[in-house]
Amino acid sequence: HYIPSWCRLSKEMSELCDDYLFVVAIDFGTTYSGYAFSSRDDFKTDPLKVSSNQAWNAGSKRHLSLKTPTCLLLDDDEEFVSFGYEAEDKYSDIVLNKQQNEYLFFQRFKMQLYKDQQIKADMMIEDVTGKPVSAMKVFSESIKALTKHLFDSFKQRGVDIKPDEIRWVLTVPAIWTDAAKQFMRKSANLAGIADNQL
């Protein structure tokens, strides 16, 4: 019985990995984000077979893209509105209608974790107009948007997958401090990814 390299951490971990039907890697980028996945069955027959999402609608012209911009739009109550291309399009309309004071728009916020040497769970980041919001909220809502897109994509393909059947990988730059990496882990937990699956 072959145990994939990502399962060789310990005997307990390899037993946990036997329960996963998919491995999903989220590439949370500074400019663009996306995800890729591999099923256990595909891995057994072709370990290099990895599928990536190809269903991001790139702007109003509806070109398909492998990744979407790392942009988040929240309403004035800090509730999720949209992520990625959809967030860019909506915010563009909001600015044209001079309603930007009623929304919070974040872009290129990932590097705050690299620049800020005092990373704390309660740290704040500013949207494009300078309004402060909990950084943990911004990161977790963004990760949640990516995971929701994945589950919606699976449903469209007729794949019924439960969150506990996925082993998640969240990419972080090697140059980040341990505090920044831990911050991303906590953000993923808030987004609904259990710690023992990440």
C-alpha cells in the first residue's frame, strides 16, 4: 500500500490521509489566487495528474482564467459581497456611482503579513480608501470565497464532496515569519478548514 509523500509525516497522519478523497491546494497570491486538486484515485493511477480550476470569469467579457485577482469586497457592515473578478467589477460600478463610502475594497493585502513584523491576531489593515478592518476577517473571507468556489465547481460537475474528505494545502512564501504562517493557518481555520486537515 503506497502512502503519498504528503501523508508520510507520521503513522497517525497516514491513517488520516486514507480518509481523504481529494487534496486541494490553495495558491493565495499577492496579485492572483486560485486552486488545484487531485483525487486519491487519480493519484494512484497518475501521481502527476493535477486539475486546476479553469472557470474564473475574467471580467465583463467572460474570458476564462486559471486564477482570479486577490481582491475582496465587503459591505459597510463588513459582510462578504464578492471576491476576485466579480469584486473588481462590482467595485468599479460602485466607484462610478460614487458609493465607495458604503463598501470596503481590498487588493494586494497579502504582503501586509510580510511587511508588518508585529503580526497579531487582532491586527488591522486598511481598504483602498483607508478604512481599517480586522486583517483576520479579510484573509479568512478570502480563503472562504476560494473554498466556496471549489465546492460550487465540484457540484456543477456532479461531485458530492464533504469538507472532511479533503486534505488542504495553503501556500505561504518561505520568507514569511512563523507568526505570518500561523496567522494564515488561523485565517484558514476561521474560513472553515479544520486544523487537522490543513
